[in-house]
Amino acid sequence: MVMATEQDIACDLPVCGVEAARPDRGALPVSAMTPLHSHCLDLDLHRLDLRFAASRLVEPRAVARLAESIERCGQIVPCIVVAVPGDEGSGAEALVLIDGYRRVAALRRLGRDTAGVEQWSCDLAQALLGVLARAQDRPFAIIEQALLLRELVHGLGLSQHDVAQRCGRDVSWVSRRLHLLSGLPDTALAAVRGGRLSSWAANRVVAPLARANTEHAERLLAMLATSPLSTRELRCWFEHYQQTPRSAREHMVDRPRLFIDTLQANTAWHAGARLRAGPEGECLDDLRRLEAVIARLRKRAATLRPLPPPLIAAAPRLRTAIDALTTALEREDTHDTD
């Protein structure tokens, strides 16, 4: 049971096995999914090349749970590394960590010096494609998929078509994920990786805001770093931002927390007022609104000459509704002396 817990928390991809073909995509070539050879060893943590750390989300709670599991039972699932040639003149190979960034963070949290790793004998592109092709264990967030795809396309020089073919997806899937990163500032990506901003908020709030007003997006992210908002609060903030005049938007961007707190306070005050007034107060409010609507319609109708036929046809229905309401109120007045 503990073993399953560590795998659920820690695994970024399974150690072995071939992904089953899905209806929406073909089966992957075995060479694109599993290494030709592999062997396990214990490796000093300082020897690991964490060059893909920027493509993984930082999740302190998951790391803490994984550290507790490792402390009880040891490291069950090995990290995955690939050897690549080192710098010219050094002669030493670099062992690049492909999978297991959470496990490394958990081991460091426990003060460990070594990690159990499985070394694959394949190149970086094949290893990263294997990560994207495998989905039985912890699913990657969309932003993580996008960051890994960017490494393959821009870092390792593969074409989108080649990446799609080798990880069992279509080109549009690759293109859509890369497009997610095109509108996101680096500060937003850093906030997502650090767990200060959800992927949903980054794609649905920050990205469209950055496309419309880059300065406002940067200022909002700077304020969220010190006064964070939940995803629900940020969605509420953005809905009001879209409906607010430009002059007021400046204050919303500079004080997002104050805006949300004020909005919540106003909502609570109105809820308290409705509770105090009871259903009688709600009826009086509705009558005031009805009077205001009728007054507004009279002013607008005075500017329409001749009156449109639909407005004229609506007059009898309006008279009937008002007469029925007036009759009901007067009838109650004769029976209820209070």
C-alpha cells in the first residue's frame, strides 16, 4: 500500500511498459517509448544535471508527502537519467535527470546524499518523448507538457511534426500546447512553477491580459507575489476588470487584494441587509425597481415616434400584470390590519 502511495505521488512516468493505443491516436513505436538498455545504480545527488527543472511544477505538499513515504520505506521508484557528452575538454559525461524531480527534492528535504536512478541508453529527445508518451501514472499538467515540448522543439531542434509523430499525438496537439506559452510572460511561468499561480489562471487570466495590456499583466503578477489571490478570486477579479472603465482598471491592477476584499465586504453587507429585511424587504426592493424601470421606459418611449408595433402590442399585457398585482396588494390590505 505504501509502495502505491509513493508511485502515485512521485512517478512522472512508469519505469517500463508500452502505452496502449488509444482511439484518438495510433500506437507508438517501441523505440520512441522505451530505452534500448538500462541499468540501475546509486548516484550522488550533486552529479545530477537538473536542466529540465524549469519544465516541472514546484509542489511542496506533494514533496512533503513523498519525503514521509521515503523516510518510512526508502526510495521505491528510481529516478530516470540519461548520459550526454560533457563540456569540451572535461571528458566526463553529464547525467541529465529526465524523471524524478519530486523524488530528488524529497531526498534533499530528508538530507540524503544519494538517489537510486535508472540510466537509460538513449538520447535526450527519445527520453523526453517517452515522458510525453506515457500517461499511466501522475499526469503532467498542460503547462508542463508545453514546457517539455518547447525543450524538444526549440532546445533540441525537432520539428513539431516529428515530435507529434514520435510521441503518438497529432501536430495540432503540439501546436496548441506551444501556443499556451506564447502569451505568457516569464514571470507568469515562474509563478506557475512555484505554485503561486494555477495553470488555469495563467491561461485564462494572465495570458489574455498580457495580450491586451502587457504592463497590466506584469503589475498584476508583481502584486500577486506579495498578496496572492486564489484561482476563484482571480477569476472574479478578471470578470470585473473586463467590465470596468479604463480609469478604474489602474486601481484594480495595483490593488487586486483590496478590490477583492472590498467586493466581498460589500457582498456580505448586502447579504446581511437582505437577511434583516426579510422577504418583506425583498418585495419592497422589487417594487422600487419596477417603478424605476417603468419611469425609464416612459422616457425612452417619448423619444420614439412612431412607436414600434411590438411596444404597442405589449401594453395590454403590461396593464393586465400591473392590475393583477395591484388587486392582490389591495385585497391583502383589507384582511391584514398590521
